[in-house]
Amino acid sequence: MAIIITDECINCGACEPECPNTAIYEGADDWRYKDGTSLDGSLVLPNGKEVDADEAQEPISDEIYYIVPDKCTECVGFHEEPQCAAVCPVDCCVPDDDNVEAEDVLLGKQKFMHPNG
């Protein structure tokens, strides 16, 4: 499953540099699939969604930091636990019950975004 940032976020920014997938963005910032990944141009994500990795996407939140579910792997393939949750001083990085994924799916996403890493 992906991790979400709750509205208890204090916008400290501790989580953003910890994400190995660059899935965390500051509120109101546009995001791209290519940010921090090997993704480029038009492609089909493992979930079947067709995207342009270079195209700016609308922010998920205008007020607090947010995590892009399509890019979040809960740090599977990189770390033992989600690093955003490990460094969050207010414990607002929590599992997203609306985006539940098995570990093999998360690892597949990680390998798709970082085939050489």
C-alpha cells in the first residue's frame, strides 16, 4: 500500500529528502513521474495507466506535503521501513487504506522506476 500524509502535517519537510522514489512533494508543487526515477516519455505503468513521465501533474494537495501513490513503494527495495514515517516528527505519514498493494507489487513498481538500481 502507499503511504499518505495526514492533515496533521506541520510542513516541516523532513520526509521529502528521505523518499527514494521522489514521491513526496511540497503542497501546491506540480509533480512528474520522471522526478527521481528512470522514467521518461510516454509509458504504461505497472498498474496499466498510460502516462507521459515528463508532463507536469496537478498537485494532490495545495496545503501540505503529499505523496504520489503511483510512485510510492513504501521504500520496498530500498529500506526496511517507509523512511517518511521514520523521520516524521508528528507521525502523520501513515498507510493509505485506499491504496493497498502487496509487497511483490511494490517491489515491481520499484524495479519499474529504477531498473538499474
